[in-house]
Amino acid sequence: MKKYITFMAGIVLTILFSSFTVPEDHSPVTGVVAEGLNVGNKAPELAFKDPDGRIIKLSSLKGKVVLIDFWASWCSPCRRENPNVVSTYKLYKDQEFKNGKGFTIYSVSLDKSKGSWLQAIKTDDLTWEYHVSDLKGWNSEPAAIYNIRSIPSNLLIDGDGVIVAKNLRGPYLAQTLEKLLK
């Protein structure tokens, strides 16, 4: 009986102490969210050139809810998804969110041809202002940073740059944004 009580006490203590551990994604002292690629992580910084050669930093969009959208002009599934992204952008761009004012898109193209990239932006009516590409196709640095293996692919971040959802296609983007509204 004594062994059983000792055994059970050990299990209870293990359960109690394991419930007080700090998740790996947060600093126990500062509460700062760790950078990473999972929901709950702070999104890694991106700083790449727009079509005019200006560097646009992802962090410059802090305070907004941002869809980081990986796509390319040559990608048929991406082009089929673009009308959904456009309509969702128009619907939510000026909305107030629990953790962000407004919604925008940081489009990352995996194109190699600047002409094809620009033509797709125009043809698909991608009216937001944050379009970047290093024109390296599948060797794209932003895609490597985010471990992108297929497109279309996206991550939704809140006003603090924390990833709140991934790979939202079709109605799921709007449904997720709706849940984040104030």
C-alpha cells in the first residue's frame, strides 16, 4: 500500500508541475512571443523589393491584420484563388479587429519574370499596395524563410505580427477575419 501511495503521489506531482511549465513559444520572464512559423509564433521579418525597387518590410504593417500571400503569375490555383482574396480584401480592408486596425495583404510572388508578375497584378485586380518579389522563382528567399513548398500558401498575422492562421483558402479567409472583428 505504501508503494502505491508513493507511486500515486509521484503521478500527482508530475501532473501538477507539468501544468506550470512555460510553453516553448513564450519567454517565461518577458512574455515575448518567439519567432517561428506556427500559429502563435511571431512571423519572421520579410523585407523585399516592390515592383518599383523599394524595400517593403513586413514589420512596417504592424498594427494591421495582414495576409502574407505566396503566389505566382504562372500558378493556376493561385490565379483561381485571387478573386476570393480580392473580394475579401475589399470587404475587410477598413474594418476594426480585436488586435489590428484594417486588413491588408503582403503579396510575395514566386515569379521569375517581372513582366508576367506585373501583368498578373493588373489582370487579377490585386489593388493593395504591398507586392514584393526577388524574382527567383522557387529559389525565392521569402519562400525559404517561410518554408513554402507549394503555392498558393498564406499566413494570417494579427496587429502584433503573431501568426493566427495558415493556408486560408476560399471562404475560410473571410470566416477567420470575421471571427477576429471587434
